[in-house]
Amino acid sequence: MMRYSVSCISMLMIFSPFVLAQDHEQRTGLADQREVAVTIYNENLALVKDQRRLNLKRGVTALAYRDVSARMRPETALLRSISVPGSLSVIEQNFDFDLLTPQKLLEKYVGKNVTVVRTHPTTGIDTNEDAQVLAANGGVVLKIGNRIETGVPGRIVFGDVPANLRDRPTLVMSLNNTASATQDVELSYLTGGLAWKADYVVELSSAEDKIDVSGWVTLTNTSGATYQNAKLQLVAGDVNQVRENFLAKGGQVMAMAAAPRAKVADMAEESLFEYHLYSLNRPTTIAENQTKQVALLAASGVPARKEFVLRGADYYYQGAYGDLGQKMKIGAFIEFENKESAQLGMPLPKGVIRVYKKDSNGNAQFIGEDSVDHTAKNERVRLKLGDAFDVTADKKQTDFKKIAGNSKYNYVFESGYEILLKNAKKEAVTVTVQEPMPGDWQVISSSHPHTKASSNMAVWKVQVPAEGSTKLVYRALVRY
């Protein structure tokens, strides 16, 4: 493989032909920046507002707006004058994101001439040969005189840098300026490469009746730009987007919510259309290729409730099945209310909640996690943390018979069931038994009272004594 000198390329970037190729442009970079604001949505989308102070020529001029996002959606770019509104009009714009690298430079020189410099290993004397670049895909192919060579030891020297190669992402605009030279301007645009995810850490009390909640948002910047001392805003809600190739899969924007003002002092919340807008009351730098975590909320002493749930299925109400399972798993859940009276009461963004509990030595141990969707104020949060080890169930169908019917539209079935709930714990527990029942159904007899939670769900709350068991026996009649 041919070795070509990166240092040589770097020197040529300031060589006069390169400067002359772009010397008609007026450039602006981070040194001119006065303020930047970033509003981050989920699904790879952000709104950037970049304010800079410029000394612009009157009339038509070319402005190279450097240090913008490499993943800008240029069709959304909007330049306006803040100090003299209406004085700037954009005639044409080009987004140059083909950045200067040794490989890119070779690709731009395919079909053109370069100089190959070889250094004698003994004398150290350089010799030069003219060559034509034939290919630069997966390596370089050169025509030197009458021979074709690859893997030539030496350095490749380029005459200049092509004008369409930039050292950083640049939006080049042709402007018509009708006002004075010095102006404060703002460039706003949508970009990919900025995203977030929400994470929560919950600690369950020893009595398992309260929780402490901490919320974080993790920002990831792969946009190809750094946003120094940015005003950060986050939007909570599902913002619709037109699905096109440049958008991330999913089409929705799941935006970030933050903590309430009463919980986190540097976050301010307000309503925005059908969403919630949260503003960080301090600037923060979002560096290129960086993951940053920002604290969102903290709440302690939130009332919680643990629940054991055994959920059945509707298929065995339509036929004879006998044994339905031994040592069946019973799910362990934690519930809490997102209410002010419960020390919370703020929009919670979609994310993952990880739950910990301290052992007898005071060490926090991980006990499970679950994901939650966007949760509005006054809604209930329900987390499945795993399956109980000491609480199990044996289940069987004790009877099944067809009462009537000769087609699938007038069947009547009666069936009986026995569920043995076992508890190896040293304290009593309550198990919620949920039985989905098809068609027109009724529980015609039961050893324990039940409720009709919905049109197809019967629910029992069964007390199981410490280191003991309880048997639930019932019969159901189902009509189709």
C-alpha cells in the first residue's frame, strides 16, 4: 500500500493556489459566534440557532458559514439579520460537507497529475516523478511514464486542494446585503446527529413502600460540530415528521422532558402547543463526538406499592387441557403515582427505569428494570422488575364440558379450575390473579370474591400466609 504524506497535505492547505480558489469568499467561524441555542428532540433531530457578528460588504457577496453541523438538513437553513431585520436575502446556497482527508484528496485527483517523491534510503536524496492518478478506490493506482504502479513507496505531492473540499462543514451562501456592514445574524437549521435517551435510577425502601427517584438525560453529539456554551432546550411530546430518506427510522420525535421547577432549580418548564418545553437555565457545551449527562429530576419518599401478579390465558376456556402448569412464575411489580401529592407530578419522558434496593449491609443491589412511555402528570407508573422466587403457583383445569351449541357461533362451555398459590416467604403476601375470559362469560362459583376489571378480565386478590399456601377454586361459564 502506498504511503502518502499527511504533513505534506496539511502544508498544501495553506498553499497560495488553495487560498486563491476561495479568496473571494468571506468566512465566518466560531470566533464570530456570539450565542448558540440547541433544541434537542429524539430520533436523531435537533434545531440549532447560531448567532454571529459579521462585517458584511454591501451588495452581493459570498459568505462561507463554517463550523456548522456536518449533518445539517440544508433545505431547512434560514439566515436572517437580527440587528437590521430584512437587510439580508439569500440568492443561492451550497452545503459543502465533503471534508478534506488524504483519501478524499486522492479521489478528487483521479485523472489528474501529481508528483511522486521518493527518498533514497542511504543518501536521503529526494527524486521526483510526474504521475497520473488512475484510481483511488481501496488503494491508489498511478501511471508513471509508461508503467502502471501500485504500492509505490514514497510521498504523493498535490499541486493544490480542490475548491469543493473543505476542512470543516461549511454552508456557502450568496447574499445581497442592503444595510450597514456590521450586523448580528442568526443561522437556524435542523440537523441530525444530536439525540438523547432518558434514564432513571430508583431506590426502593427496606419496607418496599417508598422510592427515591433520580432522572438523567444522556445527550449524544455525532453531528460533526461543537456547540460552545449553548442554550439547551428539550421538548416533551411526539412531534410529527414527514418520512424521507434523511430522517431516522420511526418517523416520530420522542422529545425529552425534564424535572419540575420545585425539584430541579435550573430547569424551567412551559407549555408549547401540545408539548412541554424545558429550558436549562445555564449554558452547557455539547462537544463533538461526546456523550453528556444532565441531571433532570430528583424526588424522595414517593409512595410505592409492590404487587405479585399471576396472569392466565383465554385459550383453556374453550377446551379440555387438564394440567396447566407447575411452579408457575408470578411477576413482581412496583407501582407509583406521578402526582404532586406523591412528591412527583411532572411529565416523565420515555426511558428506562432501573431499580435498586439495599441489602442487610447497606449495599444497593440491582433488582430489575423496565421501560416507560411518556407519562403525563397524575398518571400511574407500573414497572415489572422480574419474577418472584418464593411465590409460585400450580394450576390445573378440574372440569370441562360443552353445555350447548353446534357451531362456533353458539357454543356454551362450562369449566372448573384450581390454582394453588404457594408462599415460602416469612411474611404473608397478596397475589393478584388475572384471568382473561373470552366471549360472554361469568364466574358461576368461586372460593374467593372476584371483580370484573374489564369486559374480558376477571381478577382475584388472594391472601397467601407466610410459609403457607392458598387454593383458589372457581368455575366459569363461557358463551360464544
